[in-house]
Amino acid sequence: MALLRHAVSVALLAVAVLVAGAVRAESGEPIVVGVSWSHFQEERWKIDEEHLRRGLEQNGAVYRSADAQSSSEKQLADLENLIARGVDVLVIVAHDAATLGPALASARASGVPIVAYDRLIESPDVLYLSFDNRRVGRLQAEAILAVQPEGRFAFIKGSPQDPNTFFVHAGQRDALQPAIDAGRVEVVGDQFVDGWLPEVAQRVAEQILTRNAGHVDAFVCSNDGMAGGVAAALASQGLVGIPLSGQDGDLAALNRIARGHQTVSVWKDSRTLGSAAAEVSLALAAGTAPADVAGAGRFTSPGGIAVPARLLDPVPITRENLDVVIGAGWATRESVCRGVAPGPEAPPACRPR
């Protein structure tokens, strides 16, 4: 699988030069970018939206959006409505890419280029913009193995409708398979969680704990929202501190890491991703082909389709490097360290300055 990792600057100076004023050449009217969000369940999505909108509006483009509220049917209707209202580019956070065929056909018929934002749409004419999600899974599992090199492990996976679920889990398996094959790690739970819902993840974790009489040594969990549900299940059984992974850098997760209730959150700086989405949208609106967008490479999808892609690097955050997110302005020291007793046992970020 060919993956291109590209560090993206938040600044959009290159976009301003490329499409000065972000206007349609033929009419002088502002470029309109339509964005279809799957939902705003996790806190990161509002951050993505803020930076995508800002990147567009700073360059004179119009931001137009719809929230599918975790409904495939609503997302399809939202997309048809955005196309009918005359957008120049579509950015789609797919709830279920398999259901989007009619809307994609409408966009192509109208000459509207498409960006698959964070979630893959398997089509050679759709630009895939995301983080390297297989690497996310590897980083999660590596962090768990560093503190728990053997034992009984459970996988808490995301929604089966989301391609990222499979990319992340493939990365987890990349890191864990040698230990599984050697018998050092036994998999005692492996379940999807519809909609990535924390409350469902909590029930799934409770069921896994019950089946195993509480004997689970680590939960390899695919995002921070679900990790919150797993942490609640562990706390209810007096198992606080069991190794637990997540992703997104949610503030609650960073605080759990500081308090020793979560091992790692793989941080995907959604400010950078949102800004990159504005950049590539304006480039596409200016006539750049998806494969020719700056930083784009080729990603081979699970179905064997070569997709133009721009993939960013994620960063694992543990107790030892919480200062990374604080220094980047992603989180305040106060929010990260809330409830952490000062002293030598506190993570470095939470010790007295």
C-alpha cells in the first residue's frame, strides 16, 4: 500500500497566491465549497470545521455545510441539495461511502470535484485527504505493548461502515501480530462499535470483562470517545489503569492520560487537516486535477483502486510528552492536568514549574 506522508503548514499563503480572491474566473463570483459532515459526535469535528471554514473565508470563498446526523439517507439528501444550490467543490465526511453513489454521479454530471475528508471514498477521481490511519493503529498498539508486552488483549473497533475502522485495526495488527503469533498476546475480545458511540463501547467492554471474569490486561481501543466508555467500564470494576489506547487528542482523553486512566491518544491535529481541506478545495476549484494537488500521492484502496491521496502524519501522546499538545496550543495545561496531584509521580507536563 503506497502511502504519502506530508507535513502540512496551517498557513494558506500558497492558496492565496494560487487562487487570489477565490473567485470563479468566468463570473467573478466567490467560489462556494459545500461540506457534508457525517456528524459532530466527537469534539474534534467542530475543530476541523472551524479551520476549514476559516481557510476558505480568509481567501474569499463561501463555506456551505450540512450535518447528516449519522444518517446515510440524510447525507445523500444533503449532498443532492448542496449540488443543486451550485457548489464548486464538495468535501464529504462519509457516513457510509457505499451509499453515496447517486450523489457522486450527480456531482460528476455537474462537474463538481470531490474531496473525501478523513474517510475514504474508493474512486480514482476523488481526492482522499486524511491522516495515515494505518499508522494510527500501529502507534496505538506500539504504545500499549511498551507498557504491557504480553497478556490478554481486547480490541474495541469503530463502526464497520467506516473504512478508517479497518485501516486502524490493520495497523494495530501490524504491531501486535508477532506477539500474537509467539503466544505472548492472547486476543480475548474483538468487536466493532456501531457509530463509534462511547456508550456502546462501554457496554461492549463490560461484556468482554464479564466473559473473561475481569481478566483483561489491555484494551486496544480505536478512538478517544470509545476509550472514555471503556475507561468507565474499567472504573466500575476497580480496574483503573489497565492499558488503554485511543485517538484524536480529545481533552478528556488527555486528562485521562495525565491521571493514568489511558495510555495513549494518537493525536491527529484536525486544525491542520481542516486547513489542508480548504487549500485543496481551492486548488480543485481553480482547475487542478486531484492527482496534481500539491502533496498528493497514490493510495491503493482495499478494493485495489488507485486513489489520489494526501495523508498527514499523526503523533502519539502519552504521559511523557503531554507538553507537545500543550505547546501546540491544542490544550491548556490546566485542562490536561486537572485532578492530577503534583509531585514526582505526576507526568512531566503536570509537575510544578
